[in-house]
Amino acid sequence: MTDQAPKYSFDEFKIVYESTEKVTDRRLQTNRWNYTICAALIVAITGIIKYSVSNDPFFYIGLIVALVLSGMATLFCCLWVGQIKDFKSLNHAKFDVLNQMAPYLEYNPEHPGVLKPFCPFEKEWNKLEEMKALQEKSKTSFIALKSTNIEYYIPKAFIALFALVVIVVGILLLPNKDRFNKPPSVKPQTVPHIPRDKP
């Protein structure tokens, strides 16, 4: 008696594939949402700094609020990078499962063995490797398209921007309050010369 290879339902394969598409959609939606939050934070921090520098009573309060917001925004961007990694890892795992299922799919249960799987994901991956369109992401074990890593640059650029705000506010603005709140220089008034009448 020979052991037969297990067969899997094509409907189950479709469900896994649809879930990979949903993960990709969620990743893109999360990226858009996070980008919007970071852009709004930049506008808010800029407004707070501008107001603080021009209003002496709120100088320290405003700049400390800007520092705290910038620090929190930096942490948020680090979380964003982690979210991208997690979504990509999840998608990678799902496509591995699809590739493992593909050779054992049963497309027509009423007439088993009539249709054979083409294994398109595996063939597509092999083609990408031939074209040298893939690269291994540093610090992670998965391989992806070369342009995929660009997705990480946006949150990293925001991290650099928020870190720059912390440096500018913490080193340049806070210790130099007098530079920004100098009273306007008053020119000495000249007394007009009135000629005296000769006696």
C-alpha cells in the first residue's frame, strides 16, 4: 500500500491568498495613516516653536512641549518601522505557505488528478531571482524586491527630522532665551537746536 500525497482544496488556497492581499492593503493603509500623523506633528511642533519664541511668557513651556512631542514622535516612527517589518514578515510567511500548498492542490474534487497546479508564485519568484530583482533585507532573514526597502526611508526620514528638532530646541533655543526676546533698541531722541535771539 503506497502513501498518497495529501491534497488541499483550491478554496482554502484562495482564502490564504486573499488574506495576503488584505495584509498588504493594511500595511499601505497604516503607512498612509502614520505619514499623516507625522506630517501633522511637524506642523504642530513648528507652530508651537514659532509661538514660544515670539511670546516671552510661554518661551520655556512651549519649547518643552515641542521637545516632548518630538520625543514621542520619534518613538512613534520607531513603532512605524516595526509595523512595516511585521507586515512584511507576515506576508512572507503567507506566501511560503501558498508555495508549499500549490503542488498539492485539488482543483476539481469530482475528477481528481485531471488538473495539475502550475505553481505560479514559485515560478514568479524564480524569474525574479534570474533577473536579480531581489535583495535580502539587512537585519531580517526575508528577501524582497529591491524597491521594497524604500518603504523604510519615510519613517526613518521623520525620525531624523524629529531628532533635529530635539537638537535645535534643546541646544540652540532653550539656553539662548535672551537672543530671541531682546527688547527693541530705542534710539536716543535728539533735542532740536533752537537758535537764541541776539541781545
